[in-house]
Amino acid sequence: MAQQSKEPCKKEACDIQACLSKNMFDSKKCVRVIQLLQSCCEQCEYKSTHCDDSRGSNKPILSLK
């Protein structure tokens, strides 16, 4: 049985930072990892310091326009 992290979504948040750094902060090149963080936050009901607290707004964590 997998043990849950004390900090849900930490890995996904760190992956975003690494991707953004690697790609000169071009968020369009990190869409996949951003979506993984969004999914993680939904799964943990945003009960993580790594998730945006505006879950009731039905908007993604990061807008990619």
C-alpha cells in the first residue's frame, strides 16, 4: 500500500518549477506538468500548500494564454 505524502502535490509543484526553469519560463512548454498539478490538487481537494486556494472559482491554477 502506497504511503500518502504529508505534502500532497509537492512533486508536481517542483516539476513545474524545474520545467519552467529549463524552458526559460515559457509556460506553454510546461502544459503537461501544469495539468498534472491541477489533477493532483483536485484529487486532494486542494488541501495542499502547493495548490491554489481558489478551488471554488472553477478556473485552472495557471492560465496559459
